[in-house]
Amino acid sequence: MSIHRHTIAGERYASGVISAQCIGTMMETGQAPRARRLKALANISWLKTPQLEKLAGALTVTRHEKRSTIFSDKRSSQSAYILLSGVARITCDNRKGQRTLVIMVSPGLIPEFPTPVAGITYNFRCEAVTNCEVGAIGLNTFMKICLGISSASFKRMSAGLVGRWDRIHLRSSNIMGFTLEERLALALLDLSEDFGAPYNRGRLQLTVPVRHGDLAEMVGSSRSRVSEHLSEFMQKQLISLQDRRLVVDHEGLRAFLKESHRERLSGEFRN
């Protein structure tokens, strides 16, 4: 549960450095410029200094203990949330009503939940995997600072650009026809991009522990089947295990996906 609340502007934080691939606190020791505090977060670092300063002053920061719920789809969607430190995850109920991991979330802007589909209840929740600090800001204020438009205008623009792709993504596994091996490779690529630290020879070591069961939930399969494919990836030297952390050959997995897709297409044409 939340144990402390304050605004970012003018506060002093403990020492720590944050990036897309590490856990820690966002703030540096001392009165670091407010713009630098937020500019360290990859997916909002494109904002200009005046925007970052306005955003820092408008955020309300809440601390959340490990395993607590940060927010859920039961709450109004009129806020934007920024994970300032720690690791979070988004979960939902699967078809059997069991709580299932959807994505892991690294520090930065937390993705909005998908648009609800009539007659389907997902019960999305954003949960703290470690102790976390989260900044909240009204969505309208956030859009005004970042884009200079209202949240209503942004939603209309987004609906026009994205269309109904959000609905399509909910059934994309049937449309795209990805195999379990390909879905697992995609999940490992996503994790390495969000939590990967340079290791050696272009490989990335995950800075968070990822269990076989976590991966099974992410790709919609059983733990035993995921373990079998991970063993195959190890044999192909696409992944390895060092200090109980996965090391991912990012380029190797990308090449694997390209080759797998090419073979599948050629097989369909032959048929």
C-alpha cells in the first residue's frame, strides 16, 4: 500500500541512477535540476526542459510497497502515471479467472490499459514488483504540458491514428499465427529492451529475475513447454544464464524471428 505522498518539486532524494534497464531511484543526491530528474526516464526524455520542469512540479509522488496494487482499471482513467523507481507489472484475469502477468514495466510512463471490450472483464491491475515510487498527474494537465492539447483532443486524435488496432491486438495471436517459440522470443526481446544491461559481445543481461512461470504467463503457455523452448534457445546460444540472470543475444533472437517467419511463409506458399 501507499506509505508516503509528496510532490517532486523541491524534494531531496537518496542517491541512485535510473535507466531503461536498471532498478534504482530516479533522483540524484542533492538538489539536482528538476529537468534532469525526469529526463533520465527514456520514454519521456524527449520533452524539452521547460516541459520537464512543469511536469516535475505537477506530479504527486506516491510510494508503494512490494506486491501492492498501484492502480487498477476500476479507477478513473483521467490520470497519467510515471514509474519513477523500481519495477512494476501489469496483470489481468485470464479466461479461467486466474491472475496472469501481461507485461513487466520499467521506469518511465506506465502504459494505459487497453480500451474495454463490451461483455469482457479483464480486471487489469498495475502492481509493484519491488518497492516503487510512482508519479501521478491529471491526464488533461499531462497532455497540455507535453503536447499543448487537451486529453479529449488527444484521445480523438489517437483513435483516428490507431483505429481499432487495440481490439485487433486482443486477438492477434490468432491472426498473426505466431508459434510459441516465436512468442517466447518476442517476450525475451521486450524484456531485454526494458531491463537489459550491456554484458559482452553485444548481449544484454536482464537486471530483474524472470522465472519460467512468468514467461509462461506472458506468452500464454505452460511452464513446462516454456522451459523446453528455453533449453532449445540455450542450445542455439540465443540465451544463457549468468549469476541467476538471463543473458539475451538480442540480435540473435531478431535473426531467429526473421528466419522463422521466412520459413513459415515459404511453407504456406508451397502448400
